[in-house]
Amino acid sequence: MQITVEPRESYAILYLAGEFDTYYVPALQAEIDDLIKAGVSSAVLNLRLVKFINSTALGAIIKSSKQLNGAGGRLAIAHPSKFCRDIFSKVGLDRVVPVFDTDEEAASNLGVAPASSDDKDGSAFHEDESSVIFKPVDADRAAHFIEESTEVINPVHGHDFGKNWSGIGRMAGLDDSNVRFTWSGGKTGLDPFHMGQLVALGTDWKIKFRLPLLKKGHCEAIATISEVEERADGIKVQATFKEIDDETRGFVRQYSADMSYLKDELRKATDA
């Protein structure tokens, strides 16, 4: 990653380019330290050319924001890449450091407090809302519960589901033993009770999901349904990993640790 500093009259713009990961955190820290030593307490991070960012880098941004706040200034983010913008939204960073489309908008808002005072317990933080694709190990199970018709379409592949049906949920939590997700039923026509009957306790499912803070693509595992909660708009499910390779479990463990770290950092930032 490269960092280019462009001084302005009362602030500086830091243009970051490349992959912002743990290795480059000290580089950002050094630039922020130098700005404060020079009497510059406000800065804009332009992330238009940042292709990847990990949890340690997100923590460094939060730390930089707190440092500049302590020096009487502010930090704002400008023109984040799509990857960065999605990550900020999913982990709640944009509730702590304001995000703008342009350098000019970010600069004009440097005097606006970046953190909301009504989030002292860190409750605004939420885990990633990536899709969880789930398919029964028993291929006949979906056909048994869902009445096959031309109106019922496989949400993954787009054709009539048959024995290839897969559901798409939204991730609600993840650790090295379980994945939790919500499901609204899609186009199955099932009510929450029958959704729970389909995704029943003790049944095995093929699960696919992404970990956006890591570069790996879809993670895959076989998991057993261990909790099902009916809701007005669908169900919330916990699936306990039954078959998962060591590499994937390592990715999941790292992701879980990253989320815990970011939650703590965001709580500290909002409590400051």
C-alpha cells in the first residue's frame, strides 16, 4: 500500500492505494503522528484506490480518529472503494468515522462530531450481513416441504427448484462452532412454522458463506441445525458445524476474533 499526504490550509488529505492490511498499519500511524506533531489535527482518508482492508486496519482507522479527536480535530473518510464502503457499513465503522463521497464533502464536515452519543453500549455494531446459502444434505427434503410449482424458483440458480433447491439467508452471527442466520422464506410460500419444519432440529445442511474481511471466497461446511426460532417475518437458525476442514475453521476462528476486536474498538470509540 502507498500513502500520499497532501497538506491543506488547516487539514491534510491522505491518499491510500493498494491493500490496507496489518503490515501497513504502522505506516498510517506514523503519518497521523507526524501530522499531530506538525500541529495538524484534522485529516481526510481518501480510500478510492484501496482494494482490500482487514480488521487490524479498521482498528487503526478508529485509533487515528481518537488521536485526532484528542488533539482537538477530526478524521473523515472520503470516496471509499466499493469494498471499503461495504465493510464500513457491515461492521458499523461509519457510525464512528463519517464517510463522504468526495474530499470536499469530507473536508467541509471535519467539524462534525463523528460518533453518536446514543450508542454508548456499542449496540450499533452488528456482524456482517453476508448471504448464507443453505441446501439440505437429503436432496428430497426440500421437495417434501415445498409444493413444486412454476412459481417456486431456486433463488440461487433461477430455475425450478426440484432437488437442487437452495435457500438464501442473512448471516446473524458466526464463531468457530456455529453459524447463525435469518431466513424470510424467499419464494417458497412457507410460513414461519413450516420454515421451521423444513429447517428442523437435527437435520444436516450444506452451508456456504463469505468472510468479507478475509480474501478467501465462499467457505463451505456441513452443519447440523441446533436452534430454530420462529419470528413474525421468518426464522432465525443456528447451525453447528459437523464437517469443516481445518483451513476453513481457521478462517472462521480468525473472522470471529476480528469481529470481537472491532466490537471492542467501536465500543471504546463511542464511550470516549
